[in-house]
Amino acid sequence: MTATHDPKIPAWPPRSAPRLFVEDALSIGAILRLDGNQGHYLARVMRVGAGDAVILCDNVTGEWAARVVDAGKRDVTLEVAEQLRTREDVPDLWLCPALLKKDRFDMVLEKATELGAARIQPVITRRCVADKLNLDRARTLTIEAAEQCARTALPELEAPMKLEAMLRDWPADRALFFADETGGELAADAFVYNEGPAAILIGPEGGFDDAERVAIRAHPQAKAISLGPRILRGETAAIAALSVWMAEAGDWDDVE
């Protein structure tokens, strides 16, 4: 029989408990002192007190419930109480998005994390309007997105790479689907029959130029896909392609 929760007894940890990724390895009984931005967030923004619950993830073992032992003005001490979930498995899918304007690429990072991409490999193409990425800031965005959506595994985030270098060094066992505005196999059809590691390549605002498109199509692992009859912005194409992947060949059917 499945145990039922007594509605007279408050659930612990409550669903509203703050959620944070930490660098420390977590285990039952471990004591953590959080200061800096995390300590400020818990103490001054969330105003936690002794006995309150905080959900912690270490990106290795999974998700844990901790109790506040002491809350100062700028730091909080926690004791890990129990493990709630092991680290989740996500499909072995990389997203390779061309760099976009700052706010639009922020959206790509956030939504790719929420949708479950295993790795994000930013790409520099000839028509990119940006050629640099603040990796520390970008990692902070992915961590915040993972905390918000209750993800227990952070996506790997790589430094931007030029398209030519990425194609040259591409692993021989990983399929490379690229969203080609000139046409290709319907994304849903291409994804559902794929087996093994894969990646999705998304172009910049102006799309790939002719030489880039020829180089991509000539790559033995590459396959052009279509995301429908309309020309999509880079951030829209990335979100759409990831959504189709997760629906057709990903983890949307693995929900408890």
C-alpha cells in the first residue's frame, strides 16, 4: 500500500523551501556554512530561522533536505537531514547554439537548462553579433534556472568555440542535427529514430552563410532538420528544437 500523508501534519520539507546548489559533497549529518550570496539569500531574502528547511543539491549525489541550525545576518549553518532524490539522468543531448545578443542568449541558457540539455556548447559563426561570453555569469544563470525548475543535474557549460573548430573536432559517435532554414527532415521524424548521443546546432540571427551550410552538410555526422514553415529567431529555434527532442526521444515520458 502507498502511504498517505496526514493533512494535519505539515509536509517536510515544504514545497516552498529554498533550493540551492552547493559545491560541498552532501551526506546525512554533514554541516554546511553558507555565506556570501547564498548566505545573504537565505538570511536576508528568505529570512530562514532555526529549524527551517532548505533543499540542497551538489550535482553529484542528488537532492537533500537540510535543517537550519543557525541563521546570522550574513551566513547560515545547515545540517543535512535526508536524501530526497538521487541525481537525475538526462538524455545525452548537447545544445550547440550560436551566440546571440546578451538578453536572447540568456534565454537560451535558461530554457536549455529547464528543458534538460546535458551540455551547452556555444558556437561562433560568421554572422554572430557577439563573439564573447562571460562564462561565470552564464554559469550563474544555469544554476539559478536549475534551482528554479528543481533540476538535480547541472548542464555542462563550455566556452564558445568557432564553428570550423567544432566541426573539425566533432566526436565520431555523436549525431549532429542542425536547424537549416533552407529545409531538412522534419525534426520530430529525425529525432524519434535517433539512437545514441546527439547534438542540436542552432544558427545566429542571420542564419548560417552559404559556406558554413555547405561545410555542415558535408560533415559525416550532420543531418539537416526543419523546425517548421516559419523562420525562427535563434532563441526560439533552440527552445523549439529542445522541446521536440524531449517529447520525441527524450525524457518527457519518464515522469513519476
